[in-house]
Amino acid sequence: MKLIITTGMMLVFSLFLYAQSPVKALQVGDRVPDAFWTTPRKFMVGGKVVQRSMEQFRGKLLIIDFWATFCIPCIKGMPEQERLSRLFSSEVNIVSVTTDNEKLISTFYSSERNPVGRDFTSIVDDKELNQFFLHNKIPHLVWIDNRGIVKNTTEGNALSEANIKAALSGNLSLSPLDYIYPNTVLMMNQNPTGMQSFNLLIKGRIPGISSSTVRSNGSNTGMIIFNHPLRWTYTVLAMGEFPWFSDQRFKLDFDDVDGFNNPSLKPEDLWTVDLWAPKEKSASLKKLTMKYLNENSGYSAAVKVINTAVYKLKYLPSKATRELKTQGGRPANLGFHKGSKFINQPIANLINNIQDCAFVKYPVLNDTHLDFLIDLELSAVKDMVGLNALLNPYGLSLVVDHQELEMLVVSKTDKTN
């Protein structure tokens, strides 16, 4: 299926990347312990890793920037971070920190992805600082004043001249980010004793998180989906409920002006749903969550049988000029990319790959009657003409037809949305 989320949204830490640990997590208002300053840490400086402590940063405003090599916003922000570090060098220290190991950071340092060249410095292979400052997303900033007091925790885009000046004058007024604790009700650090169920639906972005997961705690199980468009949320739930579901079998019976689909990820049109139930209902979490959304979101999704355009994948061996039946070998399925391999695979996996193509607007049905595994040489394709040109030598073709088909149809129940 085609996910309608952007790469930027996917470049976030999992909710559970930093579990609670023996190190005492610090809150805004706490003073960092002496060990924070004196413990030796691995710094990459000039492309080499050296042992240093944080003692060199005492007495100035300290901004810690948590990042990773997979985080595109982190890397894009490096040149501005370097500029600000030079601009405020007499009053501020900005220190980057990553859990990525030395080898990974060395490769990044030497690559074209490094936007600041030899100016790049960072603490690497971090084990402790991430535990001192619990967070659910990167880039993540921690602001520590010249007395060692944690003054704020913010998202990466808060690093600016204006905010640094405000922090130096003691007037940084941004709201601190909340850490979302694993396996508990949203915004709580533990579940209430005797809790049987809990439901929460929020419209509008919650700062600092973007994830979805199933959780477990004592006699309760829960499902939470953070900061996603409502279409994406219904898609996740439908994938768990209906074996036939794909993005092409999702239909709106109203004209969406952006809000429901929200491809641009407007903060005001992101949703978070948190639902808990007794553990014995764990198999029904997705169904219960969809029911809860239907009752409270202003939209309602239901399975309906409708007549719809479809693509039928057909197989005519008499038209084949290349062998389709597998020759065996190690299974491989890399999708439609240049030089891609599709070896020893069922026809269902090919259909899934076809449905992942952005230009495929109709459901794809298997009408090949194949009962053997197949091999194909795949490559990047841009349209249906190119796709059929790739499939035809194997006797395969996609043909437009119409058919009565189960679809997930969403209706509006509240005109204010």
C-alpha cells in the first residue's frame, strides 16, 4: 500500500527508543549532577574520536542537540547551528550528541552528507546523556544555564538567534516538551490502579512525538497513534482488520479540501488517538479504535460493496517471450527499482508491489490463476504504460475492468470538520 506520510515525519525516534534506565532522568528546574560534567565521553573532532569531559562547557549557557545520521532535519540544521555557535562563542556552547557509533559517524564525516566539513564535532556512541534527558524525537534540544540548571527542552527548530538571546537573559518562554512514557496512558507516567479502559482523541499536533504502537501494562493493553493525518490513522487500522485492504480500496464520499487526507501535514489537522482495553481484548484493539474514531472524530468508516474500476492482472503464457516460473534460488523482492530483483516469489507479492506504485489508482486483482512461484527482472517504472511494458514479456498484463468490490468508505458525520 502507499503510505501518505512524508519522509520528514518518518525520521523520528520510536516511542520506545529510550526506555527508563537506572540513570535518574532530569526535569526542567533540576541541576545537572557533578558526574554530568566530569564523566569522560567520546568526542569526534576533526574526524577523530578523542576522550573529553563536559568540564570545558561549565559556566556558559549550554545547548545540547540530540541527533542521528538518519535524521534529515538534524543534518539540514547543522550549518545554522555552526553559524550560531560562532556568533555566540563567548557566551554559549552548542554540543551535538548521538547514539550512533564511531564507525557510522566516521563514515558520515567523510561523506558528502556532512554539510559542515571539518567543523563537524559531536559526542558519539552516547549511552548516558540520552538517559539524563528523556525524549521521543530528534532533533531535540536541552537548554542548561551557566549555573547548571536545566532551563528548557525544545524541538530542534527552536535554535535561533532570538531564542538564544532570550535564554541568555533568562526569558526563554517556550513550553518544555513532555516525555511520553512507554506503556502508559498518554501524558501520564503510570496507569491508574485498577484501570479497565481509557480512550483519548486529540486533534492538533502534540509537540515532540510522531509514532504508533501497541502497548501492554499489567492487565491492560493499548494502541496509540500519534500526530498523523486521519486518513493515515484509518489506513493503519484497516490494514490490521481487512486482509483485502489497500490504499486503492479507500474511498471518501465527500470532497476533501485537505483536512482529512492532510498530505502537507498541517499541524492543526494531525490527530492522536490513545485507546486502552483489558488484555483479553488485545486481538480487537484495531476494531475498537476504529469504532471509537467513528463515534468521536466527525468521520465514520464502514466496509461497503460498490462497483468500482479495477486493474486485473492476467497471464497468457502464449504471449510470453521470457520464462516466468522460478528457477529457484534465494528469495528476493526489492520492488520496482533500477536493478531490482524479484526471485522465487508468489504472485501476491508482485501485486503488492504494483499497488505500491503511486500512479496505480485502482485496486489490483489477481486474475492469473498461477500456482507457482515466479522470477522477474524489475526496474523503476513511472506509469501504467511502462509497467505493462515490463510485465508483457512474461505473459503478464494489467487490464482495466469494473467489478463489485469491498471498499472502506469514509463519510462525514460532523460538518465542522
